[in-house]
Amino acid sequence: MGSGELEVLERVRAIPEGFVRTYGDVSPGSPRFAGAVLFECDDPDLPWWRVVRADGSLAKGARQRQLLAAEGVPFRSGHVDMGKARLPSDAP
């Protein structure tokens, strides 16, 4: 695994419960790379469900929504309320 993949995984692990980040947040300039890294990762402890699309929609549907809702992530009109749930960009 290369350093780029490790950086993405480190950023995902750093997302605290109850918050989300976008694919672009965890892989600036290459959100599809983040999606590929998450797809290939089989670490059961990786909180993959905390990574959402920039518009707050969910790539993994109902399962992802259930996990986020259990953590108290707010939703509005079927999407994550990014104004409330997105981790600030200055957070580690």
C-alpha cells in the first residue's frame, strides 16, 4: 500500500463519531481515488460510512444511512445535513 492510500485511510480514521467528511476532503484533488481506496480496504474498524458525497448523498445507501443515524448525524431531505455534520476543514 502506497503513501497516498495510507493518507486517505488515516484521514478517514480521524473522522469522529457524529461527523462526516467528503471524498474530496479525504483525498483533495482526487475524490475518486478516495472511493477506490475505501472500496479496496477490508479493515472492519475503518469508519467508511463517515465519508459521503459533497452534496451529502450516500454512496452506500441504506446501510450507510443507518450507521450515520446511529451516531446522531443529522439528515435533511434524505441527505446528510452538511452544514451541521461536515467536519470543519481546519480539523485534523
